[in-house]
Amino acid sequence: MEADNIVIPRIHLLMSVYLTNVPIHGSNFQELSVNKSPNQNKVDQFLSTLHSIQKIKFDSAEIYFELAEEYSEYKEQIINQIKKCVPKATIYFSRLEYFEDWKVAANKIPTRAQIVLLKANHDHVFLPQNLDGFYQFLSNLLSFGDQFVGEITHWPEFIGDVRSRRWEKTARSNTINFITTTTNAIGTCAISPTFFKSWWAKDFTGGSRIVRPDNPFGPSIYFSAVKRVIPTMEFFRHLDGPAYPEVTAPVSAPLRACCIVDSKIIKHTDWTYGNFLFSKTRNDLPIQPTKFEKNTVLILINQILLISARKVNFKNIYYISIANKYSLGKFAFLFSPACLINGYFLRKLLNLLLPIRIGNLYLYTIRCYLVNIYKSFQKAHPKLPVSARDLFLLRIKR
């Protein structure tokens, strides 16, 4: 299939969710989200997710959903929303919860499918108004063979990753992507059908429940290292906001549900897109770039603010500035200092002078090295303060 000269891969949607107000508590799971969506109604969040993905052309789809008692009265509204937004979907009234459930679902993926859009989260919404960039990204993923993870959500966090990473050109379209490696996946991602099926070749759960790859109830999905491919624009956002406490900028903030149920009627209100250069704004989301049309420098500035929400990285800023067409071409990058007007960006920039993990990585590495040396030295001299910080503050043991 082609749209606007872009080959659209045959996408299979696999969605599995459970709507409940009971928080997740697991021995191997830590809820990192600090901020919360203004609307914590899980049905509203799920309806918003369904509404947001209706623009995507799915070749096939299976949606598994289950409702806790407090949400059971909304079953009809959810079914109607699925039929409206994902008309090709086969609907099941239980979530995928055990290894065999996932194995059966994997075997149901049509052989013609090229990409599996896995959504084991009810509250990750699709943002782009123009789908060209999304379709091109999925098409580019096919250049990596069968072994890849398309990291399509939590964009500021992943692109601000401080681990080993690089920018690579994709052979298929000569476009760039941000590449790392990974041995695990999260609940919303894009993967190949072959890779997804390999997860369920042998039962590793010991009978434990598994409700998504990053499993809160037992063993999670792990595999040999594959390429993690991160796009050059934001595709999905967690309604409850970033997963890391250091990501606090309004440009990456939690998002309201766009659909709410009022007296059994679903009411939709579009998100607003605007400028986040000045810290305070009433808009829901930053204005977004389009893939094949010229974008304004203001759009680039908002993209820079978004990718810098976790950590400022000048190499990332440069590559983001050349990833799409801007009205001043490569010179658009020279307008990035305008971001200094934004207080959140400025604070992240000043972090680069500090020996902290989300600041100056080289200074942080030296700091860790010295701390480990001091720990070994303190063991041999137990009368010294327990930590290097206490030594600096002259907190001598008595």
C-alpha cells in the first residue's frame, strides 16, 4: 500500500489491557511515574487511546480487554469505540494473562503481517496529526531484518538515554534514526511478527502471570541484544506522563484524556497544539513537524525542548534539526539558542556542568570512580566517615 509515496507496512495491532483502579504492586516492579494525567478514569484513558489510533491503517487487529467491577458498566461504550476506531479488530473480552494466552495470540498473527504494533498499555495515545513520519519509520524498521524493537513511546526519555547510542542512516530511505541496543521491551512498541513469536517459543514464566513484556507479576521478556530504534519525532505519549522524575518540563507533561464518558455518552475534545518556548502555556502538546513539508523554526525549537526534557545533548539537537525539512534548511540549527528563554531547558543545560547522571557524564564517571575508591579505603579505616560526602562535610565518626 502507498500513501503520499510512502510504502505503508502491513500492520497488525495487538492490544491487551485490563482496566482497574487497583494499582500495580509487584516484587520486581517499581512505578516510576511521578506526574499523573488530569483524568485518572481508566475507561476515559482507554477510549482516548482507541480514538487516537483510528488514523492508523491497520491490516489486521486483535483487541483483548477486561474490566474490573468498577468499570463493568462501560463495556458497551468500549465495544462501540473499538468498532468505530478499529473496524478490522477482532474483540475478546479478557486480557492476555498467561504464557499460553500470548502464544495463541502470536500464532493468530496473519502471515502477511510485516509489523506488530503491540499495545499492552491502555493509556499510551497516538499524537501525530500527519502520519507520514510514522509510516516511514515503520517502513524503515524493516531494514533491520526481524530483530529490532521500535521504541515508539516515552520519546524524551529514550532519546535522552545516557547509555551507548549513535545516529544511523537507514539503508531503505537514507533517513536517520537514533540507535541503541536492548535486551527487553516495554508494553507499547513496534516489532516484527517473527521476533514477537520467538518470545513465546518456550515457557519461562513457571506458571506466573505475564500481562506485558515488562511484567509486574513475574518474569519479564528478555532476549539477546537487538537494535532499539528510536524515531526523530514523538509518536505515542503516556497519559500519566514521563516515567522518570527528572522529566518535569511542561512540553513533556501528562496529557488529559481526549475522550470522556458522560451519562453513557462518549464526548471528545481535540488536543491543542502550540508553542512551549515560554514555560507557561495552555496548550496540550507542542506543534509537530511534518515529514515531507517545510516546517518553521518555531516547530524545531519545540522539538529541541522536547528531546531535552530529560537531558540536553547537542549532538541530538543537531540531528533532530536535520531530520526534517525546515524553512532555513541546515541553518535552522543556529536558532537553537532561543531555547535558553525556556527555564526548564536552561536548568537541563546547567546540569551539564554537574557530576550527576543526567548532567555531565564524564564528571559523573570520575565521581563514581572516586566514590568507589573511597568505599574501599573506608573499609580498611572504619573510623573514617561512611561516605565521601560525609568526609567532605567533616562528619567524622566518634
